[in-house]
Amino acid sequence: MKISASIKSALNKHDVSVQTNDSAKEINIAVRSSGFGSSINGGELLMLSLATCFCNDIYREAAKRNIEVTGVEVEFMSEFGAEGEPGSDFHYRATVLSDAPDEEVQALIAHTDQVAEIHNTLRKGLTVKLVK
């Protein structure tokens, strides 16, 4: 699966698109008040990425276990310091709404935490390189 994201930014213009294989989607993100760049920062988008991954994966893993899930709430948090410093203290809370017994829901949450791809990518560490 090939995943990409792109931004085209100019004065009062901020076009964002994402793509998985041949499925492209546009995301509406407002321009920063200065007229240049995004009104959302990268840390916020990273937290959203982690929350989205967990949310989607809960539904996927629940279906494999024949657990009906009627709702998911995920809140990701982290700390970022000065410019150029990496984030730290990444942690999250998740609530899964289901009529399944609590121990099954808790097992589903624990399992999903272990198989969530974005989580595992960050846990493993990765190389980010600028290419020309």
C-alpha cells in the first residue's frame, strides 16, 4: 500500500491532499491567519493520525472478533518543546462503546494497541530523508 500526502501553499491558499494507492482525497484545512501556511500544526496532525489509526483499527479488529462496536473515542496527547525538538510523552486514552463484555472490549483495545500500524511505525523508529 502506497500512502502519500501533499500540500500546495501560497498567499491565502492551502490545498491539502492525501492518497492511498489510487484513492485520492482532499482535506479542507484553513490557511493560517498570516495568509501563509496551515492553521493546524504538524504535531496536531500527528496526534490526529495516531487517533485515526487506532479508531479505524478498532473497527477492523472488532469485526475479526465478531464484536459489535457502536462508537469509539480516542484522545492522543504529547509534549513538544522548542523549535526543532522532537515530541515526547506520547500517550492516549481510548473508549470503545459496545454491548460486549468489558473484558472482551479491554482485550480488543489492548490487541489493537499492539497492531496499530502508525503506532508501531513510531515505536520502531524511522528514518525521514529529504530527496531531490
